[in-house]
Amino acid sequence: MKRILILAVLVFVCTSAATSQPRSTARGIDPEIQKMIREVSAKNIEASIRKLVSFGTRNTLSEQDNPTRGIGAARDWIYAEFQRFNVECGGCLKVEKQSFTQPKAGRIPEPTVLTNVIATLKGATDPDRVYVVSGHYDSMCSSPTDAKCDAPGANDDASGTAAVIELARVMSKRKFDATIVFMTVPGEEQGLLGAAYYAEQAKQKAMNIEGMFTNDIVGGVTTKKASPNRNRVRVFSEGVPSNETEQQAGTRRSVGGENDSASRQLARYIKEQSDKYLKTFRVWMIYRRDRYGRGGDHIPFVERGFTGIRITEVDEDYTHQHQNVRTENGVFYGDTPEFVDFEYTANVTRVNLVSLASLASAPAKPTNVGIVTSRLTNDTELKWDANKDADIAGYEVVWRDTTAAEWTNSKNVGNVTTFVAKEMSKDNYFFGVRAVDKNGNKSPVVYPRPMR
């Protein structure tokens, strides 16, 4: 009996010693991300939203040289905020105004200067790998070309802009492997113009943008507080890529993959990271590019071959979007701050934060991932190129039933570039591969293409 007791104590001690080691690393929990989550401030977000609303209107066509009213005043205030964060972090940010002239067309009645306000946090070890997070700082009344009416735009989209500003404040205090671009854009209400300009410039420069997040209407409108979906946010992602070629379409039709674009993998990654770090606020993946009849600033990116998603509150109230401020038949119309839930916006900011921090800390996605189709077999053979990351530990193979929305199974296969899943036919499952570093950080999954 005494020997049994001693053995039991030894087992307990050994187990305790093992669990006292950083098990958090094994589970992929980063204590620095947890710290950043706590630093996100609903009060700061509220202050930013109210400041943006104070400019009266932020219509893209409004005044650019008035220090207190119009799009120019908003632009300069955001720029000053980014500059302030740059001073606080000792010059870690590259803060710039990206200005261009939008020609007369559509909702632009005359040539107009538009300015994207950008703060770039350069990556420490892999600076050419880029993640962009944005909100649009312009607003509108009922008419997108009315530059004079009051257009507070508290939810659409001071909320998304405030989220980006808060992300820049918190994340600029840290270093990440990859580069993060914090961006606010105008011209969204006139046709996604600011985002389109940045995306086109990025395409021409062959930038490696591995993920683009747009936050648009993330204020958690207060009239919907009783909704059963209150504690989650939608992440929209396209299935069939907007830039798919005919050849790629033919391959997709023959083997599947309509649900496995890079944007869908990014959405799954955001949900996975949010589920890991946030216990009371969830991501609801919506397998659509955007809402019916609507569009967001991720679209110019996906149309140019980049990976992009849209983040939006679950329940919208259209009496508080794109409305002249008024009371009509006893109903108040207008996008004003009292209809924004600032803690909800803070939670959406945290979703962005854990996802961006995880992406920028993780290794790059594996490249040239393929599934071998040259022979008939009930095994599945996967191949990929070795990552160049200095801290790469290995790779993880994931799979799911063809009807499953998310990856359900995984296997760490080590630091190899091939793996054979025995007695698992490629005809019966969807497979993917992702890279893992020595701290347990994981890249998004890459869906394999058929190869001989």
C-alpha cells in the first residue's frame, strides 16, 4: 500500500511538473495576445467614434480644408492619432497619407482628391508578408453625393475606423514577424474607391498581402441588444475566387474546392483563433462575399487576387444607416453614437486583434501544396515546398468530411514535405496543410491543388 501511495505521488508530481511548463504554448495560447486583449478599451473606442461624429459630415465630397468639419478634418485627426502612437512606440510606425485624384464618374461629380491614412508596423523577420486591416472613415446621408448634410456615420463606419485606430494603439507596442498595415480609407460610399486605389497599387508592386480585413458596421446597434445573436460577429468570405481563371474553374469543378478559397481559409482561421481566446464573443462565418446588394472594401482586394474578408455586426438596423438625421412619424432616423454599443465594438476589435497577432506571429503559409493524383489508390499523398522561416518546426495536415464547414481533424506530421494518409481516400475527404513554428504558432490552411 505504501509503495502504491509513493507511486501515485510520483505520478502526480510528474504530471504537475509537466503541466507547470508552458502548456499554453502547446495549446497555442500566447500570453502576450491575452495581455493585448485586456488592453483594448471600449472607452477609447467610444472617444474615437464621438470625435469622428463631431466633424458633422465625413462625406467624401465634403470640405477638405476646414479644420473642424468635413472629410479633411477627419483625415487630419486620424493622421495625428497614428503619429501619436508612432511617438509612443519610439518610431515603430510608418505613418503616411496616400492621396490620389479620383476622376469624375458615377458618384464623383467632379475630380476629387481622396486620401487613405495608413500606419505600417513593419515585420521583424518576414516584413514582405503583409496583413491589412481597414475601416472607411467617410460617411453619407441618404444621398452619397450630398456633401452638405450632417452625416454622423457613428456605426457606418466610425465604428470600424475606431477599431483600426485602437488596434494600432495596442499592437504598435509589440513586434511581429510579418508586417501589419492599419488603414482608414475614404470613398467607400462612392464605390470602394480608397480601397481600390490601395489594392491596385499593391497589385502593381506585387505586394504579398496574405490577408485583408475590412471592418464595416461593427458598432453592434443598440436597438438589437435582445437578439439571440448578440454575442457574435459575422465574417463574410467568398468561395469561388473573384479572379479565378477558366482553367482553375475547370479544376475546381472536377475535384471540388468551391468552399476552400484562400478567403474561406482566412475566415476559418479567424474563427479558430477567436474561439481559442474569446469565450463569450464568437465569430459567425458567413459563406458569402458580402450581403445581398451590398459591398465592402475587401472586394477590390479579392478581385485583384488577394485574400480578404469582411467583418460586420450580425443584426443591422437600417433606420440608423445611410439616413438623413430626422424624426418621422415618431421614428428617429440617423447613424448617431447613442445607437452604438461600444463594448460590442471593443469585442470586434479583439476578434481582429487575436487573428492579426496570430497571423503575424505565425510562419508563412506553405507553398505549392499539392495532392498527388497520378495513381489510383485509397491512400492520399500530399506534397509541399519547405518553408523558409527560420523558426519552422514542421507542418500539420488537416482534413474534414466534404460536407463539413470547418476543419475537424489534424495531425502533426513533423518537418517534412510529403505525407501519406493511409487508407484515407482523397475522394472521401478534403485535406489541407499548414505550417507550425517552434512556439506552436500556426499559419492558415492551404488547400492542395491536384498534381501528378
